[in-house]
Amino acid sequence: MSAKVSITLDEEVLEFVDRSSQNRSQFINEILSQAKKNQLLKDLADAYTELANNPEYQAETKLWDVTVGDGIDA
């Protein structure tokens, strides 16, 4: 789904967009989609870092690691 919006760009930015692509909407969508993906990856990395620095989570993980290796065959 798409929505039509009106935005204001600096003249230099618009010139850059026009030099970079024949389709302004497609170019801007690609740039913003990449920015969204980058933000998601950063948020994910931050969440993993938070877990890695959480002593309660680390203790729980250690208990599960012992359970997994308790000798029960798959």
C-alpha cells in the first residue's frame, strides 16, 4: 500500500535526487527503506547487547545449557 504525501526538499537535495534517479518516489522510497532496515538492525543489535549484559538472563541461559547437555538422546 502506498500513500501520496507532500514534502519539502532543499534545492540541492532535490537536484541530487534528480541526478540519481529518473523516478523520485522510487529513489526516496529506496533510501527510506534502507534507513528503516538499518534502524531495525541497530535495535536488534542493541537488544542482543542488553541481553548479553543482563546477569539474570545469563544465569538462566547457563541453567538451560546444563539441561541441554544432560545426556538425553534426541
